[in-house]
Amino acid sequence: MLRPLIIAGEPKLSRDIRPLYAPYSGEVLAEVAYAEPSHIQEVLEKVAEGQKAAAALPTYKRYAILNALVGWIEREGEKLARGIAQEAAKPLRYARLEVQRGWQTLSAGRDLVRQSEGEILSGDISPATEGRWVLVRRVPTGALLAITPFNFPLNLVLHKVVPAIVAGCAITLKPAPQAPLTAYALAEALLEAGWPPIALSVVMADPPLAEQLVRSNAYRLFSFTGSAGVGWHLQSIALRKKVLLELGGSAAVIVHDGLDLERAAAAIAEAAYLYAGQVCISVQRIFVQRRLYAEFIDIYRKATVSLKVGDPLSEEVHLSSLIDERSYNRVQQWLMEARMGGAQELIPPQVDSQRRIISPVLMAEVPTASALAQEEAFAPYAEIRSYDTLEEAIAGVNASPYGLQAGIYTTSEAVLKQAYRELEVGGVIHNAPPTLRLDAMPYGGVKGSGLGREGVKYAYWEYTEPKTLLW
């Protein structure tokens, strides 16, 4: 199967055709066309016309498009889940969950499109404007350039595409090179649903050409999900644009008091290792009150035994291959650095270098200057620390340069309120790991974790601007 570029709704071939390999099996899933400089120029030439077409769509047509996509995902859900499992090595149980969440994202957009916000204000605040009124409506900021990651090849694309449909923004999408096929399937469904072809481009592009898109003044809106280093670099060159960044982090959970320790440990272990930890809010740091520490570790060890490693198409598997060789080698290097610095391996990994599999790892006494202590692991890895006071645990969570989400287990309302006030994160999750995300809620981080918020309604606000009429 050959996947051409899509430029203004039309398939375009390229001289640069590359095979796409399944991370676990190694089989060729497709051949994918990559952009040449002429393709980038053609995309940019079409953006203004595409934006006019997107902004002109009446509400009932945008509702019909989103409603059609809801039907598409209902019909094609199992096929989509299996495709995600193959191209992204996401275990089937989690791929199915992603499809369910994609349905929720589309449904939220469909409901929102009929509730576009506006207001009428009285204009007679001075004698000069007596008898006048003020109409305020939200209008699209402009054409959207979206760059998406491999780990949620359906739902994280939808979190950019759906608000664009609601707002009326033309869409240029650059999916992750490791897992682009689901994005292409969505693009085809979007065109079939009635989205103006001129307002949609999907391009695979190497960094120099992708940066040409980011630099271009054709786009008024740039939304990126991915690594912090790449995201902040792109933000620095995305001049004269509204920039939204979702950059992940080293998510932490605090285990404080009065809870079912077995249930908590099992939930935290799965949240640390599901999909090999390749989730921006997977648990990376665990803070346990000292009096619970030894018991928690014992239960946590037992909980990891139930997590199955293997073929992502297996119904029983929780984690499989890391997405590519580069990621596998990086994780191995970071683990070695931590060991050499004196870290204790409470759960040592088993590795399969041929399939790039690393089994769950739990470390203690991780050197604070090591990469695993400072950076997002994006791997089946967690570290654990004990603490005496809540203030100590909160300080430990806040020591990270990132601040996306954190979890806290407690039965105390006072403790929960203090954690909510003082944790430097975009969201606090009570009695659950930070991996929990509801697609309708505002989602995003502080510090190194990014700018702006996703969640359909909150992204819609980011994708639009208020426009005033005084009459």
C-alpha cells in the first residue's frame, strides 16, 4: 500500500518513498511518500484559499461533518484499533481505548459546534453611544499547522483536527513518521464527510522542510505535541503565530494516607508501564509516605508480575516494543547512567534487543543529576522515593522542570486542597494515577510542559478570537 501526500485534498506522489515497518514484527505495513521542496511550496500556496473555504462553512455543515466522523469511528473502530496496534506497537487493549476516546472527542466537538459562544452588550455606556449595541462573536484565528506524535496516532490528531472543524480553521497536518497511517485514514474520512478539500493537507516531511511550514506566515496557529526540545525550538521559529505546545513531562504520584494500598499499587504500576511508558503522563516518579514505603514496594512488585509483555495484537499484552531503535538505545543508555551513579534496581529489566522490548523497571536512589531524574523517560520505567511530610513530597514533585499532571492518594480533604494549591502542574488527579485524562477537560501543563490547553472546548477558545461589532 502506497500512501501519497495529500495537498489541498488531492493525492500527490513523490520521488521520496519510504517503507513503514511495524515496530514489533518488522513487517512492511506501507510505503509512504515524503515531501520534496516543491510540495511544501504547493501546500503554502493553497493555505489562504483553504482558510476562506473552512471559515465559510455554516454551522449545520460543520455539525454534519463531525456527525459523519462519529459514525465512521463507530463503524471502523476495531479496524482502527488493530491498525494502531500494528503501526505504533500499542497493545490492543489500549488501542481500543484510544478509539473509544476518539469517539468521545468527536462527540464533544459535534455537541460544541452548535454552541459557539458570543454575546450582546449594551453600548450606551456614554452619551456618545446611546442606543448602540455591541455584538461579540468568536471567529477562527486562521489556518492551523498541526504536528502530532506517534503514541496516540488517532486521538491526539483528533484533539487538533476537531477544534479546527468547530472553529473553521483550514488544516495542515504533519503526522509522526513512526505511525502516520491512522492519520491518513482519518483524513480520507474527513474528506468523505464533506470537509472542503482545499482546506486539508497531510504531509510527511523531514525536519528542514517541516520547519519551512512552521516559519511560514501562511499559518496563524501552530499546535505541536511531542518532545520538549523539539517543541521549544519550533516555538522559537513560529513567529507571528499563536503557538500551543503539549510537551509531556515526568509525571508524579503521591501515596499519602488512608487508602487501599493494593488497589493503589496495582493502578500505579499499570500507569507506569502501560504501552511501555510511551505516554506523556505515564507515572515516572512515585512518592510514598515513609510508614507505607516497604509495604508499598512489596505490593508493587507483585502487581508488575500481572503485566504481560509481547505482541501488541495479543488481547492479554500490556506493553510491547519501544517505537524505534533510537528510543530503545536512549533508554538503555539512561538506565546504565543511573546504575553507574548508584541507583538501586528494585525491579530490574528483562530485555529483548531484537524486538526492542524492555520489561518494567523500578529504581530507587536515582542520582538527581541523571537523565532519568531530569527528563521524560518515555519508557517502562519508574523511580520511587519515601518522604515524611506532605511539604517534602510536594517539593519533590515540583523539583521537576516539567509540570503536566500529578496524582495524589489521600482521604484527607485538607491534604487534597493543599496539593491542589501547591503542586506546579496543569492538573491534579485525586485517588488515581496522573495518567487519567478526560478528553473534555482542559489538558496541558506549566513550566517545561508547554503552552495552552487541549480538550475540545478549551482548544476551540485557543483556535478562535473575539470579534466585535458596534452598531
